[in-house]
Amino acid sequence: MARTRTQQVWIGTRKGAFLFSSRDRKTWEAEGPFFGGQEVHHVAQDPRDPSRLYAAVGNAWFGYHLNASTDGGKTWKVSENGLTMEGLPKSSLTRIWHIEPGAADEPGVVYLGADPGALFRSPDNGENWEMVEGLTKHPTRDKWSAGAGGMMVHSIQALGKGRLIVGISAAGAFRSSDAGKTWEPFNGKVLCDFRPDKFPEVGQCVHKLLAHPKHKSDLYQQNHCGVYRAKFTADNWQDISKGLPTRFGFALAVPAAEEKTLFTIPITSPAERFVPGGQLKVARSRDAGKTWEFMSKGLPQENAFALVHRGAMASDDKADAGVYFGTTGGSVFYTRNAGNSWQALAEHLPPVYSVSTAVQA
């Protein structure tokens, strides 16, 4: 008989990280804060070695640092040799946004996205880092600009067989088929309504980009200007925003156990960064964005002027999909039935920056 695994949810906040663990996704044990008082922008588990974790930690006064754990988060150490912006004159590492373990066919490889518009690669589980110059020094860089949170590489997907795709605010999506040596912009038919040229080669503001965990060529993004899907090898993205109350939003989740399901949380507008009408609803599509439905059972429907950041939504790999998201008001909600109903996982946390899932034996 298979042993029940422990589902973990890591919550990165403005004042530390918190860990919630459960065997049945009904009752949860809470730990934390880890890195108390510091901003935690992301915690990532390496699925190739589940005891190995990475955390992006720091603050604007003393800088941001990569911390690594080899014992499931019990102990941590700074692990950032070579993580500098020396390759770009007059630039300094402002913030670490995202850590992404490599694909199964690149053992030991880890990727890290940072501000200002920098991608790094480690060949040895984070012990040493080198800048991915093919992207960081891309010929289009002078056309990139900072979004409201900075110019950040915040979405990294390692798809295997040398395929990589990243999302940068505000530069767009870029893909590589040769393990990061060369990169091409991948923004065809993605709207950029805040620029004179509405469909430029680069300059789009990707808010979150994900590949399906099992069908790696199936890509989705929540953009500043809509929700889109594409195949990795496609020429263009397809706009799947029809049926949503707004094109604007940050969060995105793509559950592993469902082939064509995705979740997002519509936000009123770039100016009014809260959910429409003060009603917290999660948009779900089970046909890859052809149609949408709105899930609200268990979520506050009055005076809930919530905002969910780009990194603050995640899903697990269970057959009855679990989806988790946190708000800037410090509430965390989850579903264990693919969005049909929601429950509070935590309340009164500091503002939530990120939510990520992990599994331990």
C-alpha cells in the first residue's frame, strides 16, 4: 500500500515565510515564520530531490539573497556564489523574484530570475551561479522597460530537451531551444495596449507564464492585457480572454492532473487593483480557455477588495486538484476539489507575495 505523502504549501510574505502541511488537505499544521521580518518572494522545492529547497529572501535596505536548504527547510544557508550583475555595467542585483529547478534531463541545474531583467543558471544545485548572457544581454534589451514592480524575470519554465521559456515585465516572453544559449522573443499577437504599437516584438508585460506540468508544450500566460495560450513551437499566442470580466490580472494556476484546466483571478484594472465589485471570485476554464466559469463558494462576496500578486497562486498534483492563493490582506484560500468550493487556510498573515506547493514523503 502506497504511503500517504504530505502536501506542503509555502507562503512567502512581506515579513517571512510560513509552511502549512497536511496528509489529507483537510487538517493542516502551521510552522513559521521562517526568515522572520524579511521579504520572501519565492520558496521553491526541487522535485528531483524533494529535501532540497530554495528561498529568495531579503529587503530593500540590506539586499536580497538566495538561501538553500537540503533538509526540507529545517536549516538554511546563503548559496549565491557568482550571483552578481558584473556582466552588465552600471547594473546591480535589485531583487530575486523566482527560482526554478531544471528539468529532469538536466540534473543539478537550477535557474533564477532577478531584477533588473536577469536570468542566472547554476549547474550544481545552487552552489555556483553564472549569468545566462544570451537572454540577459539580448539584442532587444534596450526596448525593455520596468513594470510597476521593476524589470523582473519572474516566470521561468524548464521544459526539458533544451527548451526554456521565461516571462519578463515589461519585455515579454522569450524562448530557447538550445538550453539557453540563444533566445527569441515569443510575443506574436499578444496585445500591448499601453504602447503606441499595440503588437510590438517585445515590450509586453507578462504577469505570469506557466507550462502544463505534464504536457510541457502547452503554455498559458496571464498578461497585463489578457489571458493567452500557445504551443511552445507556435508562431503566435491565442487570446482566450473572452468571457472574463476584465483582461487584467496577475495570478495563474495550471493543475497537473487536469489536461486543459487553468485558473486565474480577474482584477478590475491597472488603476483599480482589486477584484471586481469587492467579490472574490476565481475564474476556471476546463477547456483551455474556450469558456470560463466563476467559482466563489466559500470566498467572501462583500467588501472583499482583494489583490492577488503574480506569484501568489499555485496548484498541486492531486487528482482532485488543489489550488491555493493568498491576498495582499494576508488571507490564504484553497480548494481540494478543483475550485468547486474554497476554504481559508490562513488569515491575518503579512501581505502575501508568493504561494508554492511541495510534497514530502
